[in-house]
Amino acid sequence: MVTREFQKVLFERLSEKAPLIQILLGPRQVGKTTAARAIYDRWPGPKSMISADLPSPPPAEWIVQHWQQIIRQGPNALFIIDEVQKVPGWNEQIKALFDPERGKGTIRLLLLGSSSLFLQQGLRESLAGRFELINAPHWSYRECREEFGWDLETYLRFGAYPAAAAFVADEHRWREYILHSIIEPVLGLDILGLAPVAKPALFRQAFEIAVQYPAQVVSLQKLLGQLQDRGNVTTIKHYLTLFEQAYLLRCLPKYSGSVIQSRGSSPKIIVLNPALTHAYQSQARLSVDPGWYGFVFESVIGAHLAQTEGATIAYWREGHDEVDYVLVTPKQTLAIEIKSGLRPASVRGLTKFSRRYPRADSVLWDRTRCLEFLETGKLV
């Protein structure tokens, strides 16, 4: 199996002299538990890995019992709790146990779970200043190529859920797996199990519509108009926020050089895994519709750009002129126009952007340059 980059970082942090609590966050089915087990297997000292994924939720005292057992085994102990969000009051219990040991190096604590929303809420409520976050993103094209031998066309069609790779020879079976084993647990358990959503059916319909606009700027009113039930713009914005927090989408603001102005813009929807789009759209459309292919291709690039550390990502539009992505880092502002190679390239938007923001760097990425970025992650 591919050793993912976050797994290496996580092992290094847990090996430090007196680490903070390590929290592994990310979407379902990307290898969080697999990575934790690999770290557990490598750990040279005392160790314990438990899971709260039981027929009935264990009480907070369950954590205390296992904590006391691992503490008695000696220093440098690794304690991993999977599905920790299923334990009522887990965050307060972890705080009470960790604070007396903080800074001593007696225990290294790793928490993970399938519901990132539950974890995020618990962290905000009780564990401020005591933890570090490590993100486990969706699988990249490079990882799927190395593990499964996929080319880019296969990646665009089937996305990046490794467990679904076994079903790519049967599109119907693959789609059923994505819908019922990945999407529905995220929507029904991870989000609706926590967030206040008055109309679950409307919420699910909003997701189905949103993922069919990859790399497209869509007004909230347009999304609202496609829903079969009543709602309002505030409702749609709330739904999109929940989809973002569950690592399904990114909604990019319009770049204007002003954070305040960008907040009122129509979002550009980046689907973080093309499998989410093709759960509702025939994969055959990629072969017959160059415009659609371009949107899916651009969304894949945007999803990888969104993982750039220390950067914010937006789009730019003025009239009919547009730049696909504007990446802002502490060192530079980089405007990027993506071309999939199926339609003639134009630099009109980049030219106008450069005139408006002369201090920014502007680049046109053709298919070859995009593939290089997917392989290496290098912006320049």
C-alpha cells in the first residue's frame, strides 16, 4: 500500500519528546484508520489502539480505563482512539486525562474518527491549545497511479476512493458503492447526525445538484431554483458550508484584492473527489462533451491546489473575462488559467488580470503542465 504523506508527518510528530494531542481529520474512506494501524505496528514502545465503534456507545469511563492501563506500561506510550466522537463527553474526558500528563512525554495521544464534524465541534469546545491537526486528504492522481496503475482518464472517471477501485470494471456496481457506502454515510451520519438540518431530503438534493457543477461559478439563486422544495439563500449557504466541513466540496470566493468584497460573490464549486460527481453523472459524458471534460479536469486541478499549505485559493471574473484560480501565499499571488487540451487556449482573462493586478504572477497551464503539477505538486 502507498504510504501517504500525512502518515509520515504524523509518525514524526508522535515521536517528538512531548507532543500535543494529534488529531487526524479528513473525509471517509481515505485511509485514516489504515495509517493509524501502520503507525501502531511500527511503534517501538508501549502501545494501545482501541475503537469506540461498538454496538452501543461506550461511556467516558471506557477511555479512563484504557488510559490507566497504557500509563502503567511506562513512558513513550502510544494511545490511539478510533471513532472517538462516538463516546459521549469524549472531549472533556480527554482534557481531564491529558492535562496532568502534558509536557511529560509519558503518553502520545492520537484521535481519529469517521465524522470530522463531530471531532471539530469537540475540539473547539474543550481542547483549545492542546492539539495539532493533520489533514488526510482525498487520494491524489499520483497515489492512484502508483497503487492501481491508473492513467488520468481513469482517475477523472472513478475518482480517488481506494476501496472503490475493485469495482471499476462494473460502472453500475461502482456507482452503487459510492452512493450507499460513502456518500450516504457522510450525509446521513456525519452531517445530519450532528448539524441542525430541518429538511434532510432537501439537503441531500442540494448536494446532488452542487456536485454536478465542478469548477463552475454558480449563483446561490440558481442552485435554489433547482431545488424541488422551498428554501432560501441562507439555507443554501448553510448546506454548502456543511459540505465543505465534511471535505466534499470547496466553495471558492471571487478574488478582488479585498476579503470583504469577495465574501458576497457567487461561489466557484470545487468537487474534492471526481467520484462524487460521477455518482450522479454518466462517465460517458467525458468522452462526448469537451466542455464537461474541461470542467472535471479543472476541478481536479483545483482540488489539488486547495491542498497547498499556507495558501488561500479563489477565482477571478470581470464581465466575460475569467481566471480559473488565484492562489495567494505569503510570498506571491499566482493567477492560473487551466487548459485541458480539448479546446483552443485563450489568455484574455490572464491578460486583463495582469493589468488590474500588475504585482501578481500569471501563468497558463496546458495539459502537460497540469500533469506535472499532479505528479509533483510543484507550482513553479
